[in-house]
Amino acid sequence: MQNWLLPEYIQDMLPAEAWRVERMRAQLLDMLRKSGYQLVSPPLLEYAESLLIAGSADMDLRTFKLVDQLSGRTLALRADITPQVARIDAHVLNRQGVARLCYAGSVLHTQPAGLNRTRELLQIGAELYGHAGIESDLEIQQLMLQALKLIGVQDVHLDLGHVGVFGALVKYAQIDKQLENDLFAAMQSKDSTTLKALVVALNKEVRDALLVLPGLYGSCEEVLLRAQTQLPDYPGIKAALADLHAVSAKLAQSVSRISIDLADLRGYHYHSGMVFAAYHAGSHDAIALGGRYDDLGKSFGRARPATGFSMDLRQLYRLLPAISEQPGIRAPYFDDVALAAEIAKQREAGEMVVVNLPGSENFACELQCNRELVLRDGLWCVEANNEHC
């Protein structure tokens, strides 16, 4: 096998993508900094038990594992940075009150996350800890939409859900863990036939509610109206619908379209409240997603209210129109203090200056240069298109 080949769904980032992704990363981190989010940078590798979310078979399947040659323990390459940030908040920082944290780094998946996706994502996101109210859900979702707008992603469709609806039905009916997992799988795939078979032994109120849940998706007003009449009046369900109504009304003007899907249980095994995802016509998969996960910190000894979002910069890059790089300035290779000073001046002003190395003068510049530094009357100046400056 040729040693220059990469594994399937693993790709290099070439200059055009690498530079633009890096600019996007810097823009977004600066926006998060200005919003009060502090940057953390967890390691790529940790003990497996720290990275694997309890009960999440999906996370377990996505995670690469290996044996530590020093300790003999099982290590894992992170498939998601959120559990690491939860660990930092719960055990390392150990702050009281609200904590806002952000991050940017690579994550690895054993399988591609979606169509035409890489197994190495460049994940960036923000997490808000220590506040259980709808205000923090709203802050995180607004921040996600601002981030997409900042890098040039337009016409975003926002999809809202709430795992508390399904959770309230499971809790009220005292459904055992195995049946809960089977219902979850059927609900996610909207498999009505399997769902009907699974709910046969449940009481009529819960059975009817679970059967109607997969159909409760679409425009916010319609779904909420149907949910209020077709779902039981349990406190957990009432609270979830009230939150969805408040958030959808607040964000309606910030997106091209907003909808609700009450059967979307993405991340159900660690999410505890409202979940959300942003979609774009240029992608088959969600381009950003997140939700509330109040219990995730429990495995690190400190459960805290928490909500956050994340996105993959490499996926977002593919949605943006191509842009031409600003042409640069070509400079001769010459041992001259004045030339060196002029090159430094131009670079300080933001210009790209490429010095021709000896012997390369007759070859095309590897980068686009539409101007050059020339010596005129004892002064180095920039000429464009062979015109004197």
C-alpha cells in the first residue's frame, strides 16, 4: 500500500481550507470572549471512563480506545469535547454560580458523523454552567445563531425539541430501562409499527401519548397547540411546552424558519431538557446542535445545571462561497537594510510579501502576487501592473 494514503474519511486540510477555517476559529473565539466565555483546552486523550457518557451506546461506538502503555488502563480519543468541559467545571475549576466556558479542538470518530463528513472534526462550542432557567437556554441558542451569522452562514433553519416530554411519560409510567431504551430507538427512527408493539402493556393515557409523539413535529404554533390537547397534563410536560413556546417566540425573527420536533431525542441519555439543532440547505446533517444536560457533571462528583452548543468548522467551511485571497507583493532577494525595512512595513500593514529566493525568479509565484517591490531613485516602492509608483 502507498504510504501517502490516508485512512477512509480522514483528509488533509489544504491551504485554502486551512487558512479560512483558522480565521473562522479566531473570529468565533473572539466573539465568545467578548460574550464572557473563557477558553479551555482539554487534552485529546483521556481515561475512557472520563470520556464515555454513562448509558450512551452511541458515544461508546463513536470513540476510539487504546491501552495506556504506562498504566495498563484503557484510554480514549475524545469524540466530543463537552464531557471534558463538564469535568473541568465540576472538578477542576469547581466554581460557585454561573461559569461560561468555550473551546476549539479536534475530535475523532470511529465512523463518519454523516454524509460526506470527515472522521476528524474541528469542534468549537460554548457551555454555560450553574443556571437552570430558560434564560441560559436562550443565551446559548442566540450565541449559536450569532456565531453562524458571523462566519457568513445565512438562511438557517432552527429545530427545537425537549427530552423532558418523553422523560415525563417514562417516569409517570415507571417504565423499566430496557423498555425505555427500546422506546427511545423506535421514537428516534419514527418507527410507528415497533412503537405500537412496545406500548401495548402500558396504561391508555401513556400509550396514546407515546404513539402520538412521533407525529408532533412541524411549525411551532401548530405542534404546541396539538401537544396541549393530545398529551397528558403532567407538570414536566407542561413546563417543557411552556419553555418551547417562550424560546420559539423569542428566536423566530433570528432564523429563516423555526420548527419543533417532540420525538427528537438526540442525546437523550445525557440531555435533560431543551435540545436544538441548526440546519442549512447546503448540508444533509445539522450544522450546529446542543441542549441542556444538567446531570452530566454527576459522574465527576458535581452535578450542575448546564447547557451548550457545538459545531464543526470543517463542515461549515463547505457551506461558504469560495473567496479569492488578497493578492500579495513580490520582493527580490537582496541584502539591503532599506528593502528589509520596507518588507517589514508592508507586512505590518497586513500585506502578504513573498521574497523570491535565488534561482526562482523565472518560475511562477506559488501565491498570487499582482505587485512587486522595486528600487526607484534609491527608494523601495510597490509597483502594480508594471506601472511606476
